[in-house]
Amino acid sequence: MPSTFSQIYIHIIFSVKDRNAMLHLSWENELYMYISGIVRNKGQKMLAINGMPDHVHILIGMKPSCCVSDLVREIKKASSEFTRQNKKSTSKFQWQEGYGAFSCSHSTLKKVITYINNQKAHHKRRSFQEEYQALLDRYEVDYREDFLFER
């Protein structure tokens, strides 16, 4: 077979260091556009991005040659620099170490996109910690609660 064909969808979640509420409505769309540009420049397809003041959800269509950890590292590094250089935060902005990455099937894309797009409404009922632990449980990821979040 002379070519590679794939459909790989990854739902990525990461939070602000110590889950501080530092992403403000006044500039979150600018940050999301910047992150979307990073994803596109790395040759990947941004399908959805949204979040809350303390965390971000991203859904990406990935090429098999992409390494998730490299992409997330670049997103975090470049978006932190963007935030600091553009003086978006009065405190030192940085992302928490680690992230969640969950594979999605093509048949669930619309549901995951809707879930990401409705973060503000979703979090009126559920905290980020509850949401994240529920995702880990749904995907049957082994974890220790004492290592989930920095504080």
C-alpha cells in the first residue's frame, strides 16, 4: 500500500497550574485561536476547543506521525509564552504538568464536540475534578487520586 490513511481523534485536557482560575472570558477566545494555530502549524486538525477559567479541552484529528506528548508540550509552552508576552494575566501564568488524552471514535465526534462546546453549562453542575475523574473512570484509566492534581 503506497499511502497511509487514518482517522485518529484525541480529546486532550489540561489545567492551569494549581487549577487557578486564570483564563478570563475577555481573552480566552484569543488564546483558543492561538492554540488552534499551533495545532494547524503542526499539521493536525483542530476540531473543537473550549474550557473554563482553570482548564482547556481540545479535540484534534491527528496524523499517525504526530506524537501526542510532543504536541501537548508545544501547545503548553507556546501558549504560556503567548499569555505572558501579551500580559494577559497579572500573575505568572503556567499550565499544570501532565494532561489527559482520550481516543474518540468517528461515531462519537459530534457528541464530544458538543460536550467541549458546552463546557460553561456543564460546569454549573460538575467541578473540573469531578469531570476529569469521571473521564478517567469511563476510559478505565488506572490512577491514584493523590497524583491527579498538584496543590
